[in-house]
Amino acid sequence: MPEDKKRLILNLFEMNCVSHITHGLWRLPNNNRQRFNDIEYWTELARLLEDGGFDAVFLADVVGTYDVFRGSADTSIREGLQIPNNDPAMVVPAMAAVTRHLGFGITFSTSYEPPFAWARRLSTLDHLTKGRVGWNIVTSYLPNAARNFGHTEEIEHDTRFAIAEEYLDVLYKLWEGSWDDDAIVEDRDGGVFADPSKIRAINHVGPYYQVEGPHLPSPTRQRTPLLITATASDAGSAFAGKHAEVVFTGGPNTEAVQATIARIRKEAVAAGRHAEDVKFVTIAGVIVGRTEDEAKAKLATYQELASPDGYLAHTSLPFDPTAYPADTKLADITPDGGGVGRYKSFDPEQTVGEFLAGFGDLSQQPLLAVGTPDQVADEIERWLDEVGIDGINLLQYHSYDTARDFVELVVPVLRERGRLRTSYDADESLRDRIFSEGDRLPDRHPGTRYRGGAHLPATSTTHQKELIP
């Protein structure tokens, strides 16, 4: 591959549910979305993606329902909008068992479950996949998610990131500091499997967590799985600049994406890292055909079934514009003068009709490529070279036609242009695939400060403190 061309990080955006973010399209003929409960759905998909050279499947998640719109979860339930919804981590072993190279980005929230258990589960997955997992670090945002875990209301945004900061500190201590690489000796003659002097408790005590340790799994190939965040906020940008290796970001236009990239790279340098230590991926809508007319016909079919109600509920809109005449001004019906829901800002002089026109309009996707394989490849290259992204999370309109079309039609063109490798390296971790700098976190990453037990309390060795009653 020519050295002067940026290689595309290619992921498929998925979720263990019926309607992820293409609401209404589960009704498309031959769509497999309703099979998400079947293990075969995931194994078939994994084989397809690996055959097509994808780097990873990026698995989204939420731990609550979207119940703000119209005052309940009824609309979400009718739409299948991320309910029913299963644990994303549980399908990874099945996909890993039928592949050798495909990576897995697993979404998990730092807000509600304790760090010790998650560290163990993710290390287990890193072992089982031989170093092919990454963690998409989120802090959760749904009010129902907070109530599901004993809170009366959402944790305030910046407080969630303060919790996440300590959560990561605990995990770094467990993953990087609790075990030495040579702790397992397997001395059959001496009857010693592991050397206690090379395994230590972490004895973490902080404002949110108290964790003794040691970490239960032995060191995995990556130790710390590839770290991913999904953010565009100020607090999220500072967090990403310190911790993230891959950032999943977006915005209403290319300028917003570029501003986020610049801000997070600046934060990375301020944290003692290199600007290039962070890669950026964005969601990509790709509808490809052998002719431009074929691609446009697919888009028209998808548009017919797209559900505005699903998009309104997904946005957690705090009012129902469908209950008002189309010529009503938003200023007359919105609860306040600011933004509405989770994403959308608006012009208060807009009418309800104008406002609703954007919901369920698939052409509103900022990175949207509809056309022939060459036209799609042109647009992806423009985003790589002009916007400055490093990769895409391919949006699924139809399972599996979206991925299959990309593999059969777009992948050969991108390979010919030097944007995708023609094959996988024989044996590589997910981190090494993305950065080509080895399996482990680079020394300049803050998570490495605990290696070898450095910066842990002096009483943290297992032979100094009895850990088993």
C-alpha cells in the first residue's frame, strides 16, 4: 500500500436489537433484524465481515428505554427502538469462534456497574479473542437508565465524567499494575503455578470506588483493551484526549467534525500524548449500486419505510410536534428557548412542518454516499483526506445487504486505490492493527503509570496482606 495514502479503519455499526438507528427499516423485505436473538445471526455476520476485510464490528448499547417522547416508552416499544435489547458483550465469543481477525468494539457504561466486575469480563474476552477487543467507554444518558440502577434522576453530565475518570484509574491499576507479565511460572516440579510476589492488590480508595484486588484474570495480550470513546462535548473531549485511542464522533456538518478532531488532538497533547495517538471514526451511510439509478432506487425504498416517530423518540424530544398544526412556530410550543432533545438545535421561527421534515429523512446523514462503487469511494476518500477522519462505522440500513453490498462493490475499489489492505496480517491484536505499534498501550499513555506496581500503595503485594479469608 502506498505510504502517502491513509488507510481506512473500516467497522460495521451494530447493536443487539431490532431497530438500532435506522428506524422503521426492520420491515424491509429479507431484513434479518428480527433474528438478533439467534446466535446464527451473529456468526453469519461475523464471517461476512471478515471475508470483506472489516477491521471490527462496533457494538452499541443502552441500559434503559427512550421514554421521554410523549411521556413514556410506548413509542420506542412500538418501533422496536433499542428494545428488546440484549447485552452486546455476550455475542462476542460466538463471533470470535468463527473468525480469526475480526475485532470487536463493545459499548459499556461507567456510570452504574462497578469497575472490578467489568475489568474481569473484558479481560476474559480479550483472552478468548486473543487480543481482538476494544471498549467503547460511555457514561449513559437516558433517564430510565439512571432509574434502572437506583437513581431518581440522571447523574449530571460532568459528574458522570468525574466518575468515569476514577473508573478508568481503577481499571488501569487492575489491568496494568496488578500482575507482572512473568507471574505465571507453571512450575510442575515445585507445585507452583503463579508467583505471589509478582501479583499484587491495588488497594484503591477514592471518592466513588474502593477496590482491593488483585485482578482475577492474568495479563491478556493487550492488557488494556483498545480504548474507544464516543463524544463531541467539552467534558467528553478532555476525557477522550487523555484516555481514548479511537474516538467515534460526528456532527451536523464537516466543520463540526473537524472542530471536534482538533479539540481532542489538542487535549491529547496536553495530557502528554501525541496528537496522532487518537484516531477518529464517524458514522457513514453508504447505499451503493452497480449503477447510480440502482443506488438511488434503494434509497427511495429505504425512505418509504423510515419512521419519523422512531427518530422523534430516539431524539428524546420533550414535546410532540405531531400534535400541532404544521404552520405552528416552534417558539410557541417548545419548553424553553434552547435545543430540543439529545441532538437537535432549532430555529424558533421554524414551523412544526419544517422541523418535522428532517426527521426520518435519510439524506440528512452528514456522511452519506449514494451511487456507484467509484462514487462511494470518492466520497469516502474526500472524508479521509479533506475532513480528516481515519475511519467509518458503516450504518446498517439492511442486514445483511448493506454489509454485503459494501464488501462486494466498494471494498475492491478501495483496495485498488490503496485505502484498504488486501488481507489481514497473520497474527495481530486489534490495537496493533489500528496503530502498528504493538499490542500494549504506549508508554506515554496515562494508563501505563501503574506498570510493575508503580504508584500503587506500598501494601499492595499479596504476600504482605492476606486476601483470602
